[in-house]
Amino acid sequence: MKPRILQLLDSFDQGGSELQALELTRLLHDSGKYEVYLASLKPDGVLRASIESLNLGEMPSYPLKSFYDRNAVFQLQRFVRYLRTKQIDLLHTHDFYTNIFGMTAGFLAGVNVRIASRRETSGMRVMAQQQAQRLAYSLAHQIVANAESVKQKLIEEGINGSRITVIHNGLNFKRVVTRRNVSREETISALGLRDVSHGPARFVTIVANMRHEVKDYPTFLRAAQRVSNAVPDVGFLLVGEGELQESIKQLAAQLGIDGNTFLLGRCENIAEPLSVSDVCVLSSKAEGFSNSILEYMAAGRPVVATDVGGAREAIVQGETGYLVPPGDDQLMAERIISLVQNPQMARLMGEQGRRVVEEKFSSRVLLQNTEKLYERLLAQTVKTGRVPDRKHFGTKSGRQPVGASPPSRP
């Protein structure tokens, strides 16, 4: 009988965690080794259609407004019943909200293997949220960190290193493959940019959401102003959406670069802006392991990124791109200018970056590493007849420690 594996994600919105969770779901399904189930906290999102073709059957959702109101209790009871009814062997959650909800339900349902995830280092959670997530971690048998830097952060927070497994993000190369026989001019037109004969000759691109200040678009825009002063024919493509979009527009105008700065919003086909980019940038103050960096490299583009989170685990300094200190718009601009003005070096860096992703960060590697973890934990339950690593839980009995209540869900 195949092990029954359930992936719990927050939503089907186009975010980094969601993309990784759905890619893993597809890979596990296609491997044929498991009976794969999928559930979410929110049922909607642009990515839902991409997974429905797998015919996984029912994909239940458990919508929350808070973690400690009547609805939360009702949804938790529903999920516990579902886990028991489907006799789920392994539950894997993928972000802050699903960790708290899923690990609690998995513990109550007696799921044999419970795996939480951590995809960030700092800059995203207030103290109450950090406390709530630590309670969730105490109910997990393992925590998947998507970078060594994330693992170290967890250890600093008091998590036993033996309970943490590093599995880097994996990239499906189809995301960065462009249509054949489509010219640069046609792609630029499809992106809604001005006629290339009157617009920028080269483009510097950033792909990051506009929901969280941790992505630090102001540093990118200040660097863009410096680049524009030195190389006037460069344009800047900003790919992302969120509540900060208007303030980003206003800052571009204040810096005098709004004429060659293009906010593209959410991009269904990320391959299009990457294909016309000469340099790609990430300006975050904090990260886990950036999907954007992998996409840049897989598309054969040199990268200039802030040295945060797992960036240095992907970027080889001076070979596939450059790392700069967070907030240092001057050095960021200098690195961008050097690449824009030396297209041969930029091309060689991009080619090397693509090779790195193929060898270390492909979907194939993601699946191999995840299956290795799953098989080890499932084998422990068969061998011992109990859940693995109970000694590492928050209490000796494995019961949830008493502590701060989880915060309200925004």
C-alpha cells in the first residue's frame, strides 16, 4: 500500500511558498510512489488551475480569520476528521499559517509523520507570531529549512539541529523557457512597454512582491537612479504586486526615474521579462532562499543580490553574479553598471548560473531530497511502531506546551 501524503498550503496565490508546495505536489504525484492529497487554508488563487490537471480528487479548504475564534475550532475539527478519514501517513506544511494549523491538527489526529517548514530568516514575524510558530514546531517531527542560513536561525531560536533538514528550493525550468521564434521586440511589446526604438535599449529587472517592506524596493530604486545617471539607455522592470505599489511609483517619480521604470504587476509568464533582461536584481533586507534568484540564474541572467538568507548558497561571487550588503544602493549600482557595460562578462556569468541551477537546484534534486526525508521518517514509524523523534518534542509526553495563543490571522 502506498504511503498517503498530504501537502497543506496557505492558498493558490502566486507566491514563493505556494509555487514550491505545488511543484513538490506535482513531483510526488508523478513519481508514483505515494498517494498524494492536497489541502489549503484558502481555496482560491491563480495557481489552482495548474494543479487541477493532476486529478487529485477533493482539495478541501479550511478558511480562517483568526486562530482562536469559533470558526478556527470548527475548521480544526474538520481537518482532524479529514486526516483520520483519509488515514494520512505524512502531513507536510509549508509556511507560517499552515505550520500552526496543520501541526496542531496533525497532532490531534495522530498523523504518524508531521513535517513543518521554515522559509525565512527574519523580518517577517512579530514576537507573538514567533512564539506561536515555536509551539507548532514542537509538534513536528522534522522542520524543512530551505537554506542553511534558515537552519542556523532555527538553531539560534532553540530548535535541536537534529530535527532540521535543509532542502533547497527546486526550479522547474519550464518556468523560464520562452516561446520559440519570438523576437525581443515582440516580447517587449507583449509586456506593454513602449516601442523599443524610442525606449530603453537594456533592462534591469527585479521580481519581488510589493506586499512586504522586507523586499526593500527603495534600495533598488535608489540604485536604479545611480545606474540611470551613468547609463541613460537602461530601463527598469519591476515584476510584482501588492499594497506598496503606489508608494513605489511615487518614489520612482521623486527620484526622477519614472520615465524608464515600468511596474509590470504580477506576470503570468515570468520567462518574458527575464528573456529581455540584461541584469537581474534582488534587494531584500532578509530572505530564506529566494525563488527569484533561481529563476534569474536558470534564465541565464547575471544576478546582483543582497547578501541575506541563502543568497550566497546559490550565487557564486564573481562567477554567477555579485552579492552586496543590504541597503547599499551605491555598491549595488556599481555592480549593475559593470555588468550592463560588459555584456560578454554578463553572458558568461548567466551561463554559469544556469549550470549551477541544473546541478543543485532543479526539480529533480528537490524530489530526491524530499523523498529521502519522507522515506527515513516513514521507515522509523514502521520499525518502532510509534511516531519518530518524540524525545525532541516540547514536553516528554509529546503534548503541546502551554504558552502564548497564536495571533489573529490578517
